[in-house]
Amino acid sequence: MMPIRNLLKAAYRSITKNRLRSLLTSLGIIIGVSAVIIMVAIGEGSQKSIEEQITALGSNLIIVFPGGSRMGGVHRGAGSRQSLTLDDVKDLEDQATLIDGISPVVSSAGQVVGGGNNWNTSIVGVSPQYLSIRDWPLKYGQMFTETDVRSRKKVALLGQTVADELFGGQDPTGEKIRIVNTPFTIIGVLAEKGQNPMGRDEDDTILAPSTTVLYRLKGGRNYVNMINLSAVSLEAMDAAQEEVRTILRSSHRLDPVEEDDFSIRNQADITEAATATMQTMTLLLGAVAAVSLVVGGIGIMNIMMVTVTERTREIGIRLAIGARGSDVLTQFLTEAVVLSLIGGLVGILMAFGASFVLNTFTPIRALIQPGIVLLAFFFAGTVGVLFGFFPARKAAALNPIDALHYE
Amino acid sequence: MSIIIETEDVTKVYQMGQVQIHALRGVSLIVHQGEMLAIMGSSGSGKSTLMNVLGCLDEPTSGRYSLEGMDVSSLTKNQYADIRNQRIGFVFQVFNLLPRTSALENVELPLFYDRTGHIKDPMRKSRAALERVGLGDRLDHEPNQLSGGERQRVAIARALVNQPSILLADEPTGNLDTRTSIDVMTVFQDLNDQGMTVILVTHEFDIAAYAARVVKLRDGVIIQDAAVEGRRDAKRDLVAFENKDSEDRDMMGHDGEPAFFTGHGLRVTSPPQQTDVSTCETDSEEEKII
């Protein structure tokens, strides 16, 4: 074996001495590698975009409903029994590790009077984390605090529809309103959210501290209508859900044989389906691009074959001055691999360039993953070995005398 | 002086489709260390085949060939490659330098394939070889920047770089003009004076006249093997040629070969049999085309 240094030197010389040929040879690999990377990046980018849209709708959201009651073997539907309390919320706050936001939802409804108008709407008691769980920004003012919740302070945030109905679109922060005859101070207005997937106007609502709604509007009963939670991440969704279930089962002292007296829902299933679709698409794009990489490899083989013929005399010289067949084989193989790897590197750079252009100037989002870059580079090297081998073997099998007299 | 090459009844048969071609029909040849030998013969005489066998590019069909006392009649391909690398320096008619590669890199090439591991500084060795053929100032020139004579000198330097025991030159002046041919022959004669064994294959009597011994082949057998009488000195011829050349220029309009070179036959001592000089010369014109 020739020392690897000599091999690389010979490959380097041969490649740099025929720049145009080298460029054309590796062009297939350049295009193949950049196509694989950019295609997968676009797939990943779209996947990420969709995930983000779902997350914006609250897909990290986990909702716990009170369990359906059973009377004499007849199920009466979720929420028909009041099994969730503020104590459950407290237990979850204390014990859950995969949850970063938690809010009880205490629903009430009634007539609201303010700004010289009146309106019938729903009043929802929540915790200060509710807005971040629902990913719901404020238009005016501020959210109430934990202290406000503890002191059952009579403060309220108006949904856009309520604010419009009562105050005609003016900033009502600081104004007083009466909710079912109880005076509240308005501390802010929620940004417009529009309709929920069921067509209900999300903005036709008033938010207030859960305790205030529970004790001042609903007459002091401890039951909550549901609990909203947000998992720390989309991936942690299932684990978080399981954790919530475990905590609730233990705080409800349920036997292992007993059914849950609550039910848990989330939108992860939708996300999963969407993600699966996108993954299939990414895979498809990647596979199409991989074909182009293989075609690039065939391009290398093609040109290497021509090169071997064209360089027959050179091979003859090398053999005459003492190169073994294996030396010639390794030399050509090294050239093919070096060419593919250089092509791979250039392809990677081009992919980064293309993704920059896409992200900057078009709505298409490309997200380059380090894994696919490595994979494409490795694949380029493999293509070099596979498609370089045949021409290299052809070169090595040449008879020195014939090769020397080749015209 | 020690025997460097000894062949004994070497034959070589090529199979060309249905036809068997007997290129060598029993060649026995002894070459001593430090000899300068010219192998002559017409096209098809087997001289190229003999050259290939002597150069370990090809193995004989039968017979024995020992190089420096080592039987090399049947070795593996790799062993042949190593012998070519270590013991034989080749010089070809068409120079066979790598294009777009500097003289220095071309000369370095055999050291690339050296497996003995004793080459410490290939660059220095290559430079020394180029200096030895008088091209110390052309190290970085690529073949297309060099004249024919210079290219052949680079090829000789490449043949020398790994300190071979024999220099095999196949029509080394075939692609060169007269002046350059003499110039290249000064290099071979110099090397021979320094003790290098040189074997030339040529069809030109003028070139063979620079060797000390001529072996003539016909139809795969040696028909003549004799010392050259009145061996020419390339250095002196070069001086004479240059004087003549300047005279020619002075005379203006004179063309053609210098007079002293034309019609000069090759004289050998006691020919073992009648040499058909004219046939050899006409045949050799065909060979030139190859």
C-alpha cells in the first residue's frame, strides 16, 4: 500500500490539474447532496410551520374534564359530575413536573352592566397562567396576579366582543362594571381571538380570578368546570397527560380497579396526524432527492470510466515505473472518493445558501437538520466508493505494455 | 565485471486469436555490469518484446531470465512491479511524462511507489536526478514548457531517480531531431561512463554507434552480437554538429542533414554473419511510424 499521504497527494494533483473535468464530475454529487439537504429541509420547515400553527391554537394544551357520573350503570357523560376541585389544581401545581402552566376554568354566565350598556356573556374564572396556556395576548392592560386570586379581588378582563358591546371599542381599562350586580374593575382587554373550532365566539367572554368567580359569583362551591394545563413541550404531551392522570387518581384516592372519575383530552392527536403527514412528505422529497444523488454517482462513474480510458497511457507509465495494480486501484478509488466528498461539501454549502435564499425571499421555510447534512455527506462518500470502484478496477487490470502503447 | 542480465533460451509466444505469434524464439544474452548495449532489428524482429521481457513488463513463455543473479522468469505481478520500481529505469520514445505536472513531480513518481521505505526525502532525490541530467534549473517546468530534448532528459531523470541497476531505453531518440538526439546520447554516455548499464533499443545505426555493443535481432533470434568498432563520442559529435550548424547558417540556404552524419554506416567487429544493412534500414522506417 502506498502511504495515505501519497494517495491523497496523487488524488489532489490529478483533481487540481483537471479543474473543469473535476467540477463536471462532482457536479452530479453537488446537485444530489444539495437537493437531498434542501428537500428534507423544506419538509422539516413545513412540518415545523404546521406544528407552530397547531401550537398557536394551543396544542400543548391538556384539558381535564370532570368524569361522567354513573347512576345505576347509566353513564351520564363527561362533566356531568363535579369531581374536580381547586384542591386538584393545587395537587397538580405541587406535583406535576411536565406541566408549565395550569389554570382551573370556572364558568359562570350572567348580565354585565357597564359604560351605559348591558350585555349577557360568560364569565370565566381562571388563574394568571391562563393566557399563556391559551397563547392569548392582551390588547390593553395587564393580567391579574396570584395575589389577586388569593384575595378574590374583583377585577376582570374583557374579551374584545364584550369590550365593543359595552364601551364601543374604547380602552375601558380602569372602568367599573357590574357583573350580576357585583362591581368589578376592568384591568385589561384581551386581543381578538376569533371563533373557536366549534364556531363559538371566543371573544364574547370575561376573565376573572378563579376564586372571585367561584366564591363571589357562584356561591362558594369548590368545584371547577375543567382544568387547563400546558405541557412543557409537544413531545412531552403523552407523558404529561399520564402524569396528570396519576396525580389526579391518587388525589382522588381511586383504587387501581376503579375507572377514572375525570377525562383528559388534548390536541396532540391532531398534531401527530399532521406531523405524520409531513414526515411522509419529507421522506418522499428526500427519496426523490436521493435518486438524484445516485444519478450523480452514476455521473461520477461515467466520467471516471472515460477518465480511465483517457488516462490509459498515464496508467501505463505508472505501472511501468513500478506501481502495482492495487496502487492504481487505490489511486482511482481515492480520486473518486475525494471528488465525491468535495462535491458533498460544496453541495452542503449550496444547500445552506439555498435555504438562506428561501427563508429570506420566499414564504417557503427550510430548516436544515445537522443529521441530514451528515447523512448526505456520508452518502456522497459511499457513492464515491461504489461508483469509483468499477472504473478503478478497470484501470488496475490494465496490462502495462498495452497501456503504454495505447493511442 | 559481474553479469547483470542473463537470459537463456528465452521464448515469447503471443496468442492473437487463432494465430500463435512467436515473437522470441530462444534468445540467450548476457549483459555485464556497466555495458552500453544497443538492440537493433527491424519491425517484427522481436526487439520490443525482448525489451519488455528484460524490463520485467512481460514474462517469457519459456526459458530462464536472471536479473542480478535472481531468477525472474516467473514472478507474481506485484513482484514484477517492485522489480520495475527498484531495479529498472525506463526511457520511452514518446517520453511518457505526465502532462500538466512539473518536471520535479514527474521525476518523483517512481518514489511514490517505493515500498522499501528507505526514501527519506523524495524531493531532494528527484532534484538531484534532474541536476544529474542537467535540468537543475527546470524543476518547475511542465512538459509542454520543455523542448523535446529536455523532456527526454526529464524522462531519464525519472528512470534514474530510484537508482536502478539498468537503464532501458526504447527508441529514446525516435521523436527527436538529430541535434537533440546527439544531445540525449551524451546523457546516456555520461551515465554509462559513471557505471550505469544502459540498454538501447533503436533502429538507427547512428544511434547504435554510440553504444559499445550491438545485438541484432531478426525473427525472434539474435543474428549478430558484436562490439562496435569506432564507437562514437556524443559530446564530440555535438560540438562538431554545432560548428557545422553555424557554418550552414553562414552559408545561408543550405539545408538537409549535416554531411558528416549522412551515409555513415555502423561498423562492428567481426560480424558473425553477413548483416543486411540496407534491409534493416528500410524496415526500420516502417517501425518509426509506431
